[in-house]
Amino acid sequence: MESKSNYKEEEPEATMWSQKAWALLSTVRSQSPLIQCITNFVSMDLMANTLLSAGASPAMLHTLEELTDFTPQVHALCVNVGTLSTGWLPAMKLAAELAHKSGKPWVLDPVAAGASGFRLKACLELVELKPTVIRGNGSEIIALAKASVEPTKGVDSSHKSTDAIESAKSLAQASGAIVAVSGAVDIVTDGNRVVGAHNGVAMMTKITATGCSVTALIAAFVSVDQSHVLEATASALSVFGIAGEMGMKMANGPASLRMHLIDSLYGIDEACVLSHAKITSLS
Ligand SMILES: Nc1ncnc2c1ncn2[C@@H]1O[C@H](COP(=O)(O)OP(=O)(O)OP(=O)(O)O)[C@@H](O)[C@H]1O
Ligand SMILES: Cc1ncsc1CCO
Ligand SMILES: [Mg+2]
């Protein structure tokens, strides 16, 4: 009896979160927001296909000369520094400024932020341009919050997401962004509230650019509900994780999971989201 009454107490919050996640996925499907992605060469394919399978419309435009015309028309911008070069950084900055000025959300993925002084400085300069959301893995969020170059595993994390909660909170407070840390539990914070999304499978870390792709999915979810950025961010992470869980039932390894994850994201329905979304308050 005791466990049953506990279950009843928790149910309204769990139900609210899963309904929110489904409502946002449905809205992305019906509104098909245009998402500009300035992203690394490795991630372009998976990121564009993730957005398409979720119902959004990706556009990988990054040339400086095009941005004044194009960026104000998009519904959200995703900036990912994965294969950063001196040539691309001015375009990333201008696009961020244009998005901010035109009231469009923009999301930063600070890939390997602590790997070099050049990369860290670029990421810190981008944070100054007021991203709506920053999504990284544990090591990236810790490096960015400490503003320090550290021994790293490059684009992979050597920290658990839960090791980065305090860093995520301080980065959120300092930047004004919602900060998300991916991992076994995806952490989302506004600097005060902390929420965990508990979906996904470990095999997702064996497919390059799943983190990059979920960052773009966050941009799509936030674009359709700009007044609830934390909720939209947690919902995108949960939905992507559910697609991984569904895909894993049909996969034999990373390559087939990549395909089945995309198929599952495309096919996911209300019953699946309502029964599988696991989003909880952690504070
Ligand atoms: N141990 C895990 N169990 C379940 N899901 C996980 C686990 N680790 C990561 N994920 C999921 O895998 C996806 C990618 O997260 P990850 O932390 O690997 O990003 P990343 O390091 O930025 O990846 P990349 O740089 O390759 O894009 C996220 O959706 C996350 O929720
Ligand atoms: C492997 C890799 N190298 C730079 S970006 C990238 C994709 C995953 O972040
Ligand atoms: Mg990454």
C-alpha cells in the first residue's frame, strides 16, 4: 500500500512531463520549424536526418555572406564548434548575433571546449552572445564553466553528466542560458531548478554525432515553445533517448542503431512517448 501511495504522489509530475514531451514533438511535426545548423563536417548528415525525422526542416548554411539574408528567417539556430576553424568562427558569431537580435532562439554545442586555448576562447566568446541553451557532455560543460583548458578525450567525455551538475548550474547562472549535460542521465538546469531525463541507451555513445544531433533537436523543440526553454530542452533529450531505446530493440550494433534510431524518431507515437518518457526533478 505504501509504495502505491508513493506512486500516486509521483504520477502527476511524470504525467505532466510525458504529456509535455509529446505535445512538443507533435508541434514540431505540425509546424516543421526551419533550423539553421552551423555544424561540424562529421555531424552534418546525422543532424539533418535527425531534424527531418522529427518533422523539422534543417538547413546547413554557414557562409558569412549569406547570413544577413538567411538567419533572420529561421525559427532557430544551432551552432556547433566541432570542426572549428578560423574561417568559420566569424560566421558562427554573426549568425548568433542575428538570431539574438531577431528574437530567435539559438543553441550552442561547445564540442571539446577544453581541448585547446583557441577553442575555449571561441566558446567563451559565443557564450557572450547569449545562447538560449548550451548543450554539452560532462567534460565540455566543466571546461566551459571553469574556463580552463584541461587534459581531455577530445570530443568524448571523461566525466559523468552527474559530475557536472554544479558546473552546469554556475554556467547557467553566469550566462543566462539553460544548460544541458548529456550522459546516462541528461541534466537540464536554469541555474536553480535541475531536471533529469533518464532515457537513452549507452550504445548511442558509439555513434558519432548523436550529441550534436540532440543539440539540433533541442533547437527545434525550443523554437516551438520559446517561453518554456527548460521544459523543451528536457523533452527533446527524452524523445531522442526514447528513439534510441526503440531503435536498440532492432539494432545489432552502432551502425544499425544509427538507422533504427532515425526510423524510431520518425515513427514514435503518443502511446510510446507517454509510456517511455522519464523526466524527473532532481532538485
Ligand atoms: N550511458 C548512457 N546511457 C544512455 N544514454 C546515453 C548514455 N550516454 C550518452 N547517452 C545519450 O547519447 C546521446 C549523446 O550523448 P553524449 O554525451 O555521448 O554526447 P556527445 O559526447 O556530445 O556526443 P558527440 O560529440 O558524438 O555528438 C544523448 O542523447 C545522451 O542522452
Ligand atoms: C569526431 C568529431 N571530431 C570533431 S567533431 C566530431 C563529431 C562528434 O562531436
Ligand atoms: Mg558533443
